[in-house]
Amino acid sequence: MRVVEKKMLNAIVSKKNLTLDNTMVVTEGNVSCVYLFNNLIAKITDKNVKISNCGYKTITTKSRLNCILQEFVKDARIHQKNFDWYIGNEIFPKGWIEFPNKFLLNSFAK
């Protein structure tokens, strides 16, 4: 895990704002939004985690999303095969993927 990603996770868990290089965490109330290059790639609450690649299948986007998934979602990882992204055995869809509370590992609420 990269230093930026550790700091990103710390900001999410501690409900603080962070701007570091190309990554930004903005927390309002119980919702943390993660931006990569000013694109909203994740929304984390105590009830769900939503992720999107915003159409950018980059190594950095995948790394940030996998970091979030590893911390908050049970058994969900993004991998790439033949230039396509997969989450589990399913092709990564366009738009948003939502993981409801029953899939969450750590509660965002403290």
C-alpha cells in the first residue's frame, strides 16, 4: 500500500479532509468522498461503500479503489485481465458499484 493510500484511509476513518498529490478526501458529516484527479471515485458511509472508475482504467485508479475495498468491503477486489477490469468474476460495470452494510468489514461510524 502506498503512503498516499495509507493517509487517504486514515483521513476516511478519522473523518478528516485531506489533499495530497492527486488524491483528495472530503468529509461532510458521516460521508467521505474520495477524489482522484478531481473525479469522484468513492463514497464511504457507515451504511455503504460506492465506487466508480469514472471511465479511467488506470493503475492508480485501481490501486486507490482496491485500497478502499480492502479496508471496508469483505472479499471484493478489482483485477485486470486482457485489458478488462473485473470485480470478483464479474466485469467491472460502467457507473457505480454499491456495497451495502452487510458486506462491510469496518464500520465508518465511531
